[in-house]
Amino acid sequence: MPPPEQFLSKRQRYQPIALPQHVSEEEIARDWTLSEQDRAEIGKYRTRFRLFVAIQLCAVRLYERFVPQVHALSPL
């Protein structure tokens, strides 16, 4: 039986995501806008968890990893 496939090494998995300090409005719109399908999926979650799920969905698409501490993100 072949060994299980690994997408990221252990080091890569636990390396923090380096979010940029300054992003343009165009980058925000491109990377962090939800599609109608995304909104429909996120709408299945309780209201208080929707922002968390939306951030993680966009982060996985952009950085191929989850943001470990969403509550520490700045809204600006």
C-alpha cells in the first residue's frame, strides 16, 4: 500500500501565516470577496460563526491553510 499523501510538511503546517500589513482595496476585493455559492454555504452556520467560517474559507483559498487565531485579526 502506498504511503499517505502529504500536502504540507510538518514544518509548513505549523508555520504561521504571514498576513500582509498593508493591502490595497483591489487586493481585498479580489482575495476576500465571497461568491453567491460561498454565501449560501456560510448561511448554513449559526450567525455568530459565519464571520469565522468566511475568514477561514478565504484564507484556505489564498494561503492553503487555516488562520490559527482569527480573533486576533484586526478589522482594518
